[in-house]
Amino acid sequence: MFVVTVTFVVKPEHIADFAPAMIENARASEETEPGCRQFDVCRDPKNPAVTFLYEVYDDAAAFEAHKATDHFKSFDALVQPWLASKEVKTWVLAD
């Protein structure tokens, strides 16, 4: 399994807008992408500007397919100006 973690730091004026957009993108990923096995959206309880994603895909190709979806492209374009930073890391699940 191919794992992706993403840490977003959202500009303070966009925190309220970011959360529903992120949740919708996660929902669409899980419901419409056959290679997406898990898509967790986590918020830092001490810092509302920080959101952490834990995503699991069948393989790297499924993640590339995720990035090619209309819902991801729309989400990414929408939130880019809202972000102070974004860090993406990829992993292989050890099992």
C-alpha cells in the first residue's frame, strides 16, 4: 500500500473556508476513486490552522490517478491561495 501524508498550514483568514473544502475532497476521493482505501482528515486541537491528511492508496499509480481527478484539481486550485504552507510526503506501508 502507498501512503501519503500532507500537512497544511492555512492562513488565519481562510481557516473556516478550508475545512469544508478539505472534507468534501476527502469524501469524493473515498467515494469515487477505486484505488483510494483511506483518506483521514485530522485537525490539530491546539492550532486550528494546521490540518494533517493520512491517505492510503493501492499503489503510486492510484495516487497519480487521484491527482488527475477533477475534484482534486478543483480543490487544489481553490485552496492554494489560502495556504501558508503545504508539505507532502509519501510512504510505503510496512506489513
